[in-house]
Amino acid sequence: MAQPMSSASDDRAPRPGRTAAETPEHAGEPTGPAVLTRALTRDYGGGTGIFGIDLTVPRGCVYGLVGPNGAGKTTLLSIMGGTRRADSGEVVFGVDRRRVAVSTDVPEFEPWLTASEVVELAGNLVDRRLPREKVKVALHRTGLSGCGDRKAGSLSRGMTLRLGLAAALVADPELLILDEPTSALDPRGRADVLDLVASLREHTTVVFSSHILADVQRVCDHVGVVRAGRLLYQGSTAELVDTHMRPSWLVRVRGGGTDLLRAFAAENWVARVSSMRPGLFRVEARSLEAGERHLAEVLSRCSARVVSVAPEESDLEAAFLSITGGPR
């Protein structure tokens, strides 16, 4: 079994060969998070960078990192992946540091190498005896089966992103760090990559950043929200949505719309009521319990003919805006 490795503080190079497994508290089966950061800081000046971030990524999850442009997502992932140093703080790994793979949002490869050579080289950096069959498997998993002999310099941006993902996957990492893995892909390509990411969670912990919140909600069971270099929230995706979204219902009626709007507006348990279009209203309750108790009662008092009442599905975008107070 691979030995888990703990990094030293990121403002200095870790000592080669020093693993957390050398101490008794790390003996036995791996437990605890796959990776965590403590008070991680990188200050670029002018209020940009990341400041005191304590991030915890549970083992075996898909962890989504979201935030506005310039929030610090790339800086945080770069430090975790070892391509950038922090001013202070530390990154601690609960997995073998040699089995951490990174794919950037704009991967760069020597243009004269073929796609197969790029993936094979990446695999050999981890295991010099890597079976060549694994190269083919990695290319196939990322939708590049027919591109093994193509030069890296001839690939489109979307294909280059897929090649970076193949290079990261070839040696079966325990922790995979992806910066905007779907940013350059068309809808079909995005769906393929998201399906792949979701399938990895059984054997690989995945951390990825994205500005496409629907993608994060689709595959991530944990999420971290970053704004202005600070971590505003981390926890389960479902908890984020439930905590920062008021329960609401979509009410469809025929006739009596004005009467209905006034009736709901007069109720103390209603946080907000709005007309989406003629005959369709959105009722937002202050609590789920109050809404379930009083919604039918108000509808029964109104002259409007009720066509349908349906709970509105909560979504990550609304929760994100609730936390950050602004757009992505």
C-alpha cells in the first residue's frame, strides 16, 4: 500500500523522503482527509491573493471550488499542486505525494510530441515500468482514442485540455487536482468530462475549480466558496443549497392573479412573492415548516383557480449568490 505523505510548510521545500507514515499516528489504513490546508496565504499585493485559507478535502469525494474571477481559486490549487509557493501556511497530504496529479486550465506540451508520447512521459515520471496499455486506456477515457499519433501542437484547445486530463490520469492518482477542466469544451465534451470525474470518486479524490456552477452541482458532493481570497464556506453541496436557500413554490393559476398576489403579500410567513408571468407566481417562505402549513390555506381563500403547485428546486447558483452577494 502506498505510504501517505505529509507536506512541509509551503513556504519552504519539503524534506525529501520524509513521510507522515514514519510516525505512529499515521500507521494502518489511511484515514482523515485526502488533503488539507492550514492558514494558507499568498499575498500579491493590492488585496489580491489568498489569505488564511483552511481547506479540508475529505477522502473519496469530488470537491468543487467556486468563486468569482480573481477570487484566488487558481492560486489555491497551484499551491496545493506544488506549482506555486505560499507566503505562509501549509498543505498537508493524507495520500502519497507522488500520487497527486494536476491538470491546469491551459495545459502546455512540447508541440512535437505526439499525444501518446505526452501521456507516456507523464506516466513514466511516476512509474518507469508503466504498461503502455495504460497510455491507450487514458487516451480512451478522455475521448482521444484516435489521436495518439497526432502532434500536441496540432490539437485544439479543447483537445489539449483532454490531453492534460489523460496525462494526469495515466498513473492512477489518489488525488487529482483540476483547474477549470471543462472551460474549453463544448456541451458534449463537458458532459463527457463530468461523467468521467464522477466515475473517479470510488478510487480517486478529485478537487476541481469551475465557474460553471451547474457542473459543480452535478458531480460534487462537497464544495468550497472563495471570494476575494478568503474561504466563505465549505461543506456538503446539499447543505450549502439547503442552508442558503429559502424554500419556495411555483403556483400556476387561472384568473384571480391580483387577488392571489395581495393575499400572499399580506402573510407574515411569506418572505417574498412575485409574478413570473401572467398566471405563474413564485412564493418564497421564511421557513419550510411555515410554507407547508399555510400555503394551501391561502390558496383556498383566493378566487384564483389553482392549476398546479410545485416546490421550486434549489440550485447552487442561487446559494452562491446568497453567500457572495454578487455574480460569479
